[in-house]
Amino acid sequence: MTLNKEVVFYKVLTFFLLCLVLVLSGVTMRYYIRNNAMSLDLPLIDKNVPHQEEIKKIIEPLRYSFIEALMHKDVKVSIDFDEETWTLHNVHHFDPDGNIVLDEGRFGICGSLAAYAYQKIKPLLEDRYKIAFVNVSESGFFPRPSGTHYVLRITDTSALFFEGLLASYILDPSFHRYQRFQECEDYEFNAEMESLDLLENKNKDIVTDIKKTIPIKIHNNYLISLGVEGVGALFDKDNFTLALTATRQYRYVGRVLLAFRLYKGKVQILKDEALTKQLIDKVNYDRLYNRLKELFEDLIGRKITTGT
């Protein structure tokens, strides 16, 4: 091979390798953005989805957070020790027409955000579009078998996608996603429904069992949740825990950030200050600490001091 031919060969090879690096970088970046969109505050919205710009403007201001709801003084926690359930009271609000109202017009969690988005997009979509609520598991923060998350499925009843399948799109206001159905590989679709119980019955409360927590924030790839549980094998009026936990994305077991515990009638306060500093700024931590302390004091019927 002559010198000129070698130069041409290596130029072509260099160009090919550069193209390969750019392609792989693009794929890697797309994957990274998809899995970290919430932390990066970036929307995932496909081109050519129905009413793209109008729906983008609706979901972009929304924020997945229940901290604002917890701050309302009429919010209470109650525990049914016999049924092993607990209730977070007065966290959902409705206007005189029965529409869901978000805190500051933008804060909520998946059910309330999906309900709000449904109310806003329904007038935009033509009659050929069918909107349904879908209960899904999501691989990052709400994995199967117990993970529950709500999204909207928009189906174009007049357009075939492939061999008799109707074109459909997934709108997830919590994660700022609006994509074609086939792009949503990180969701497992569990059940589809025309409405949510939240909207149908105007439920202000959330009731769940002690094995489940209520999400209140996603930050730095952690899901922060509020929960009630026993103390070891004990669960009664003298033995229970009100706790904030943090579960890392793609993990199943969370860590306690802050817990107010009653053990044999005596109060204990548990903290993970190192992890808390990564996830919650001091102002919001102080707000959450004081609010959980108030909720716990209401449960035990007496005031506690920090050193208790």
C-alpha cells in the first residue's frame, strides 16, 4: 500500500470511528436523559404527538411534590391498629365544580397530577381521541409488584399504528413525559380505567395499609415517602412509627431519613443526617421536621421535646 493510500485509509477509518462515537454518544445521552429527566428537569416529549405544544405548556410547570400539601394545618394522620391501615386526611382539594385543585397550581403526586392534566387536556382533544387513566408500574421509582403510579393513555381511534393496532400515546405529568406508547418500555401497564376514584368520589383523604408508604417527593434520584409502621413485631397505640424514608431509583429497600417512634409508650427520634443533607435543603428539612413532629404529637396526644 502506497503512502497516499494509507493516508486515505486512515482518514476514512478515523471518520467512521468518529461517526460511531457520535452515534453511541447520542444513544447513551438519550438513555441518560430518559432515566434522569426528573432530576435534570427536562421534559421527554416526542414530535408529532397530538397537540404537542398545548399539552407541553400544561405539564411543564407541574411538580411532583406533596410537601406543600402536608403543610396545611387541617392535614392529619390517623391509624387503625385493628385493620393495620393509616390515613392521611385532607390532602386533596376541589373547586366548586368538582375539579382537582393543586397546591400553588402545580404541586401534587401522580394521582392528583394525572387528574389535573386530564381536566386540562380533555377540552383540547377532538372527539376521535379517547383518554383513559392507567395504573402502571414504573421501573425506576415504582417497580412491580407493589409499585403504583398513574398516567394517561391517549388513543387516536381513527388512526391505525400497525396491523389493526390504534395509535396511542402515554402522558405522564409526574415525569413530564408525552410519548408514543411503544417508546414507554419502562412502564408495565396494570389496569386501565375511565376515571379515578379521586375524581369520582372527591376523596380528600388517602388510605393505605402499614406496608405501604405515600410518596411526597422525588429528588436526586431518590423517592422520599411518608409511612406508618410498627416497631419490630409490635403495632399498637404504644408501639408505632411515623417516618420519612428515601429509596434510591431502581432499588426496593428504603432508608429512614427521619422517624418519630413510640416504643412501649416512650418517644424515640431517629435521623440519618448525612443522607438527608443530600436530598433536602435545610429550610425544607426544618419545615418537614416540625410538621412531622406536629402530626406525631397529635397521634400520641402530647407534646414532645427534641431530646425526648
